[in-house]
Amino acid sequence: MTGLPPFGEARCREILEVDPGAGLDEIRRAHTFLKGLYAGSTLPTMDEFDPEAQARVLAEVEAAFAELCGLLDGPQPPPRPVPAPARDPGGVLDGPALRRTREAAGFTLERMAGETHVRISYLQALEEESFLDLPSAAVIVRGYLTAYFAALGQDPGGTVADYVQRFQRWQGKA
């Protein structure tokens, strides 16, 4: 399948950065987060990876995820679908759409804060587009949004970039 030898459970958990007692839901979220992190070039650190190294890391993440799922519970059904983020009529994902998506997935702000390790006040600021209450560094806001979508088990696609671009325009940097 991936051409990589089996890693074993401990190494799989290390690659996916999950605790030894993590369940399948947490493993899926970690997998989604790491795929999003290494698949794009959204973070400044991605300049450190050449395309081959990036492909190797992604292959390890995929292989570790498949192996760990197989070890824990045999073949896994796909995760339950979470509704795609609702965009406004102009096609832009805004803060209220983030809230609607979170609520449709059955997440409270408290649960989202626990899953993402982002303060509730910052999550509220994201959902209310209260840019003044967010950290001034766009890379931090991008990280919060990426973690937000990973907790929901969604691929953020271009939605994070759209939001950060609006944030930077508000700051007068774009």
C-alpha cells in the first residue's frame, strides 16, 4: 500500500503525536491536523522541507494512521461526515459560519477549546470576527483556524487563507 514497513503501535502514536491512551477519534483528529499541516505550504517552516521530504513525512503519517487504525479496531469506517463550512452568499467563510459549522458538528465552545488548546476568548473572537481581540500575528490566527478545522475533522482548504487575508486587510497589511 504505502511501501513502508510496519512501525508498531508505539511508533505510530509517536508519528501521529498522540498519547498512548488516545482513542480513535483523537487519532483521526491528529491525522487530519498533520495532513493539513504538511500537505500545504501555509506555515513559514514549510520552507525548510523540500518536496521529497514533505512527501516522505506525509507518507509516514498516512502509513501510521492506517496501521494504528488496523491495530485498534480492524478496518475503520470513514469518520462521520461533518457539514462543510457554511459560506455566506459571497462565498466567504466568516465568523458566524464558523460558529454554525461548530454547532452543527455538536461542539460546544468548551469542547472546542479542549480539543484545540485555544482559549475560549480567542475562539469567540474568531467566530465573532472580533479581530481586535485576536493576537496580532496572522500566523497565530492561521494556527488557531487550522486547529479549529482539525478538531472538526475537516480539511480547511482555502477557508483559512480567506479568513487570514480578511484579518490582514483589517490590520492594513494586505
